[in-house]
Amino acid sequence: MENLEERIEKIEKRNQKVERDKVWETSFTRRILLIVFTYLAIAIYFEAIGVDRPFLNAVVPATGFLLSTLTLPYFKHIWEKYIYKK
């Protein structure tokens, strides 16, 4: 009986972690951090390779990345509805 209780407790802890990870994956905090780090990485790279106005020019690819991440849930829904068959 003890073994069963331990297994249930492990499953419940794992489920809590999965739920926490799921919330993090869809959070605006994560999206904001991704866009900020993406923008900074692109701007620094543009500066390193000598692109004119790197911090201004980094806006376009960073915005494209943001739009792609914001539209993924929409396309996932379409995929689940029309393509994914179990």
C-alpha cells in the first residue's frame, strides 16, 4: 500500500510540474523575454557585421519572430482540427 501511495505522490508532483511548464510556455512573460532576447541578439549581430543602424534594423526580424510565435497557437488549432487524426 505504501508503494502505491508513493507512486501516486510522484504522479501528482509530475502533473504539477507539467501544468507549471504549460503555463510558462503560454505566458506573456516568456513571450516578452523571447522578443527582447531575440531583438538584442540580432542587434548585436548586426552591429558586429557592420549593418547600418543595427538597433533599428533589428526591429524587423524580431517583429517577424514575435508574429510567428503569436500565430503558432492558431495554426496548432487548425492542425489539430484538420490534420491530426488519432
